[in-house]
Amino acid sequence: MDKRLLLFFVSLTLTLMGVKMYFNHVNTQKYAEQMVKYEQFIKDKEASLASQVIDSKEFTLTPMYQDSSLSTPIAYAVEEQGLLLSIKDSQKTLSQELYISKDGQAQKLKLVYDQDINDSLLIYGKQEDARLKPFPLHDLEDATLHLLQFTSNDSAPSTLVLKLKQLKTHFLSEETQKNALAFIKENGSLRAVGFFLASEKKFLPFDRLQGAEALMQATPVAQATQTLTDNRQKESFYLLETPYQQFVFTSTGASLVEINLSLHQESKDTKGYVKETEIDRYLVDKQKSLMNFPQAKAHLPSSDGLAPFPVLENKANKSYYPLLRRAISDDQKMNPEDYALNIVSKYPELAAAQYEVSHFDENKIIFVSKQHHRTITKTYRLPEKNAPYCLELDVQISGDSRNLWLNSGVPEAEVISGAPQPVLKYKTFLKDQKQVQTITLPEANQEVSQDNLPIDWALSSNGFFGILVDPVNQNVQKLKAKQVDPLKLPSRLVKYKEEFQTYTAKQFPGYQVLLPVTETARVQNFRIYAGPFVEEALALAEKAYTEKDTQNAPNYLASQSYHGWFQMISEPIVKFFLFMLKLFYQFTESWVASILLLTLSLKAILFPLNSWSMKSMRRMQLVAPEIQDIQKKYKKTPQKMQMEIMQLYKKHKVNPFSGCFPILIQMPFLIGMFDLLKTSFELRGAGFIPGWIDNLTAPDVLFTWGFSMPIFGSELHLLPILSGIIMFVQQKISQAKMATPGQESEQQKQQKFMMNFMSIFMVVMFYNLPSGLNLYFLFS
């Protein structure tokens, strides 16, 4: 291999490795800075909690005796609502009946709760009908609790402080291996609220203790007010709107049936990052029924949040991108199990349950459903922070919550570089680091599951847009993903030039992810990002929801996907190209001009190699007559002929493959640009010449005709044809400069034929590729 060629490939490899190492270094540095802040926060929090530890004398301890003589206490307990709470000591055996002193007299106690294991909770009762009233869980969510630990040698009990976050252990004032009773300070006094299991560092409210149901005060259970049948005739819709999108809720499942994203307008009074494309313009012109937003007649919020709610009379005449609306007619009915943010189970009637709206204002809507085995309350809120495309959801289930799942919904399909690019992802922790994993797309009638991994968030994406579900206050350890029949949920793309069958429903199967909803009584919080994967919007959402104390960020930017067959190779090139394009865009405010500047920059970088390649080709032309003489001389001895030709190449320092180098040199960058156009949302809908090049991520369209042709379809794409013509002319000029007058070898004839063929082949290959890629190749 030629030394300069070897040097080029080594340099290219090192450059790509350097780019990848740079971005890895940036991510590692950010993670290290975040960890330093987090460790300092831990130290400060531990110091703060240590200062809150109270003296054990603040607890009123009641001695318990083995018999009525009240001679020597055998254990100590805390009285709570007529019950005596203590912890079993492995070194002592407590009988079923104990005694306490009441006004100098022995009062008998009976054991009413015992898990029959060491260091477990013991509860004795003065009366058989004594009951514990559970402390409201919503008041315990982020409470500071005081832990009381009993000692085996009858010395003073020890105390600790436990800080909860969403009912889970957040911080302890010090590590411990002993179980404890948990108390909360209420109006200056201490009230027992649960049990701390040290081995699992887990707080258990009394009403969640195994077998303690009989001790709890009965809470009136709402009677079921409906039969879970598909009451679709009762379905009603509710519209909640922001500058960025429309949310259309349905009373069926208290779920989402539409998420319509506002299209970007040049006027200052509109917001949005989504640009109009040729498909949007075509559907507005030819399929007006698809462009009603919302599609169904919907209620609007009232001023006081109470019914009756006004009805939207005139549907919006401005344009939207329907991120969530896989239905192509008003009459088409979706299966409620496919509604976004619906709670589903193995029983289909649950998804079809009807909810009543108890409150609906311009920032919040509350749904309530009273069912046979449970009552479900779902509260949707618009974020108070600057978090575009976000929605907050609170779910509270009273009653049976087994095997319930929250559905992400099925986003609209998107064509990227001529094909759909659906992606399913989830964020988890592996080897003490945050990682984003891709889920293998499930086949039809197949369900993919992921178990025993902490799930931070999950998303279903079409490449440029997606729906991300973030369970904020839950320890989710599993998820499911499944495919939805595209014939039952067809994409709007089937209506795009349907007379030519440009797209069929089978091309666009839907995909959804499901997260478990299993907690009872407590409020479960979910955060939803439903919008484009544009860096600016994701960064704003990430900033809004980054925890101030720990600097723990949700890492929504990782939802962006890099598409392509050579993703592992092209990803560093794509990141480098995107960085350069954004840098040039800051000065030019034109993506086409940025592509031109990027092309010129690459040409300047590769000029020495291209120049050497052209000189090598010229020398190859000069030695062609000598090669012909050798071929004639050693016609009958091919091995000798090859040796002589190689010696000739070495003597004149030429490379027979030099003609291929200009194309080979560009291939990694062509692949990188191709994948960039599949990845960069900023280029979607970015135009150059209105009416011709309207979307850099789609082919240019000069004009259309009324029938479909093989390869060319029903549209004329001019850019690839121009590229082929320029390539052909370039080759002609190059051959004319290098040709020896009056001489043309057989090899030169073959080379000329290959060059002419490549010009035609490039037109065919690039004909349906994005206009941005064609512009890059044309500028090259």
C-alpha cells in the first residue's frame, strides 16, 4: 500500500477516534463535576440531619411486664392510639399476654400483631377493637422522620433521623443495622407512623405492613358507580393548549388521543420548533379532513375549573404536526388500549373505563373513575417552569393496583431518508453510570420486556419526534414494549399521494412502551416530554427539571438518536459535522450556506490528498504506452508481465488505483452527512429555494406529474441529475487533460466507460436521497 494512502487512513482513523474521545471526555467531565457536587450535597445533608437528632427522653416509653406483679420490666413500648408498639428482641421471649401499670394497677395487654421474626414490629392492645388510624401518605412523601431503636440491655434507646423522598429513604443521619419505629413531629408532639426495616433501608407505613390490615381503621371504599364496558357513546374530549402544542384528552381512560405540535411561524407571537414540510402542505391542500385540530369536538376549560365546560365551536385553522393521532378519519375508532397515558391491564374493559372530570382550568384537568375494585384519580398539569413540550401527570389508585401499566401511546410515523426510523429507548444505570439503551423493535404479536434494571425514563420515537415517559418518584424495575397493527392504526402518510400508493399502512407499524403502575394510595408522579428531539427544547426541559440540590439532571438530551447502517463509525463524524454546521449557522443563518462552508472546509482539509491523487493519475497516463509494450512482450507469461508492470509502477511512483481515491476519500464523509440528515432535527423542514428545495432532509421536488414511473416515481428531483451531469463533465475535462494525443489504451477505454457508468449510477443512487446530501455532493 502507498505510504501516503496509509498515512491518510491512519490520520482519518486517529481523527475519528479523537472526535469520539473528545465527546466522551466532555461527558465524563460533566459526570465528574456532577458527582463532586452530589458528594458535597451528601455531606451537607448528613450534617444537617445530624443536627436534627433528638434526645430519646423526648419519647414517652411505657414499661411492659411479664406478669401482673409488675416487678421487673421485660420490654419497653410506645403508646399510639391505644396500642403499645415495640420491637421484638432476639434475646427475650415475650408471651402473648403482657401487663402495664395503669394508675398503680396491672392492666392486661394482648398481642395483636407479630410477624414472628427477630427485630420485627410487635403490637399489643388494651382492647380487642383498638385500631390504628393511618397517617396521610401525602404528608409523608418528603417528610423528616425520627427513628427510635430499642436496645437489648435495657439501656436508653438510640435515635436517628430519616429523610424521605417520595416515601423512599433519601438520607439517614447515620448508618444502622437495627430496625426502628418511625415517628413524625406533629404540632410539637411525636406520632408513630411506621416501621423502618434496616436491612433494606426501607420505610413502611403501618398500612403497608404485611398482615396489618385488620389493625387499620376502616376507610370507606367508594362503591362502584359503573360497569367496565366500552361506553364509547359516552366519550367526551377536552382541549388543553400551550404555545407549543395541543393536548386533547378523552374521558375514556382519562388518556390522550391527540398531541398536535404547533408549526413554526415567522411572526413573533407564535412558538414552536417544528417546520412545515411538503407532506404537511400536500395534506392541507388535498386532505383537508385530516387537518382539523382537534379532530373531535372538544370541551374548553372554564374560568373556575368547574362544569359546565364550553365546547370549541370552530376548529383551529392554523397548522399543526399531529405527533399523536394515528387515525385518518373522524369515523375511525382507536382501541382505548392504544390511547396514550391510559392505564391498561390484561382486562380490556379497564382501558375503556369512563372517567368524570372534577376540575378543568387552563393549567390543569382532573379525572376520577370509581370502579368495582379501585378508584383512580389522574391529574394532568402544565409545567410552571419553562419546559416546552412537557406535561405532568399524577396518578393515585385506591384499591387493587396489581398488574397495571401506563401506556406511552403510539407516535405518528415519519419518513427519514426514504424510510421509517422508529426507535424505542430507556435510560438506566449500569456499572454506576447513566446509560441509554435501545430496545429491539418487537415483531407483530410479540412483546419485548426488560426486567431487573432501574428504569429512569422510556420513550417511543419516530426518529425526529417522540413521547418520553419519566416516572419521577417511583423505583421502576421493568418495562414492556409491543408493536401495534398498522392496519388498525394507519399513519397519515398513507394519504400522501395515495393514488400512486406512495406509502402503504404496512410500512408504518406503531410501537409503544409500557411502565408499571403498582403503588396503592400514594400519588405517583410522571413527567411527559412529547415533542421534537431538537437540542434547544430538550435542553430547556432538562434545565427546568434538574434538581437544584443534587444537580441530578434527567438527561433528556440522550433521547436524540443517531441513525444509519454504520452508526458506530459515523457517529463521531455526525457529531463533528453537526458542531460545524451549528457554528457556521450562527454566522450565516442559512443551513444551505452552512453546508457549503462545511464542504469547502473539508475540501481544504483534503486538498493535499486530492492533489496527490490527481498527480498520480497523470503519471499513470504517462506510463500507459510502456504498460502496453510490456503486455505485448510478455503476453504468454502473465506472471512475468505482472512483475514487470509492478516494477514500472514502483519506478515511476504511480498507483493503479489512484483514480478511485477521490470517491473513496469522500465516502466516510458522505455516509456521515447521510446519517446527519437522519439525525439532525434542525435540518427538517429547513428550505433553500421555495417551491423546489423546501426540506433538506427530503428529496428536492421541482415538479410532479400525474403518473408513477419506476425509480423516478411521480416527482422530478433535479439535484441528483445536476450532480450526475457535473460529475460527467468533470470526468471529461480530467480525461482530456490527462490523455496522450493519438493514444488510448484498452485500460483507458475501460476507465472511461466506468466513469460514464458511475455518473449515471450516481443519479439513480442519489435520486431519492435528501436534498441536503445532494447539495453537499454537488458542492464537492
